[in-house]
Amino acid sequence: MPFTKIRSPETFFRYLPAGPRDKAWGLYVTTAGYVKITPAMGYPPPGHPEHYALSWQHGRVLDEFQLHYLPRGNGAFESKPGGRRQLEAGDFFLLFPGAWHRYAPSRRTGWDEYWIGFKGDHADRLVREGFFSPKRPVFKPRGEHGVMDLFSDIFIQLRAEPIGFMQIIAAHALQLLATALATGKSRHGDTQTDQIIRQATHELRSRLESDIDLHELARDLGVSYAWLRRTFRQYTGLPPHQYHLSLRLDKAMRLLSAANCTVKEAAAQIGYSDQYYFSRLFRLKTGRSPQTWKRLALGHKARK
């Protein structure tokens, strides 16, 4: 089954079939895209599959989650059981499988809308554990918190389709969920917890060339290791060790996509002096050896 692709300067969206391995990951992306709606422009634009059709008059029900982000404009959102809400620039709203909903931009302002759809056991578990609820579908964070960087990388992955891109964009979906949840908790300004977690993520992102002593990091941040691990996972969806490892492997994938970078060099640049240990870890986390990933990535580039 081919991917559905719609591209123009003002819109881009994809609908993605998922294989058994994608589903086994625990969360897999079904769709992602963006649309820029100018004032008085019809909404939604055409081109979406029939079962995604949306109208304000009838609303709709989906069998998946979708997280939407509005960097510009305003409009209205209504769902059952979430009720009706006004949407403003910077808001997220989350659609839940089986929950009726409808939404539309204001004809006076239009809006820019970015979204990602997903399914999976992990997403279902986040609802069961109370992180998200259909009764609270709208999040009003302060500031962007890297949201557009995450969406930009999702669209880069979708256009290039490198090996492993389904798992990479699934990780981005989790980061977007965590951002909506964490920043939504601090709509009245950054709390001390927000600042600590932001500093922790900065340290993890800036130190991809080596392992990090998380107990030492917790001490430097003035918190216990148990608190850091628990709270970091609530904010990002991943414990700090897995978050750091995911970032390191993402960097390795980017390095390996270059023809002049060997597996040994990629391993060294993310702090692994033992190429064979790196290769075993890479295979464990991605399902492919780095040699296979590199060969397929370069082969895909050659076909472009």
C-alpha cells in the first residue's frame, strides 16, 4: 500500500501504513502534516482520505489519537466529553479514539495547524495511567518549547524516508505529547520543576559524546535521583537514560547517512570506543545493524 502524499507551499500531509514491526514499537504514527489557513479560506482543504473527512456540522470520530498544534490564529474546538473550548495561538488539542469532536479556525484570522496522528499500546497506557483524558483535551502552554523544531524534523523524516524513520517520528510524537502535558501544567509561568527538567534535558542534549552519571546530574540539579527519574519521565515520556540514548542513536543515524562516515567513526562521535558494543546496542534499539542501516540509507539516497 503506497503512502498518501499531498504537498504544496501551504500544506503537506502524509498517511502512513504501519507494519507489524512498527506496531511492536508500542507507538506508531498514522499521519502527520500541516496546513496554513488564511482568513475566509474554506476548511478543511480537500485531499484527505474519506474516513478522515471533517465538517463542523457533523463532526467526526477517529480510531486514533491526533495531537494538533496552532502556532498562529484562533478558532473553536468541541468534543465529547471535553466540551467546547476557544483555541488560541500556541494551543495544543488532543483527539482521542472513539471520541466525537469538531474544530475549525476563525474565518477572521484563519490559523496555522500542525498535527501528528498515532496509535499503539503505549498511547493507550498513557490514558489509562491518567496522563491524558478526553475530559481535558486542550493544553495552553506558555512559549514554543521546541515544538516547531520537532515538527520540522518529522517532516524532514517523512520527505526523506530514511531507514528507521517510523521509529524516529514515533519518538518525536512522544516528545510532543510530553511537551503539551508538561508546559500545559505551567501555563501561569515556569515552576521550579519546569526549570529543573529543562536544565536536565539541556545537559542530556549537549553531552551526546559520552555517558552521563545521572546520580551526579541529580545532585547538580539539587534533587534526588529517584525524583529526577520519575519527574523526567512524566515530562518527556522517557526516563533520562533512555532519552539520552535515543538522542545519541539519532545522532549516529544522521552520521551514518553520510557516505564518508564509518561505523567506527559514528560510534566514537557518540562516545562508544568499542565499535562492536555500539553495533549490538544499535541493533537492539533499531532492529538493524549500523552497517545495514548505512547501506540502506545510502541506497535510498542514490535512488532519489
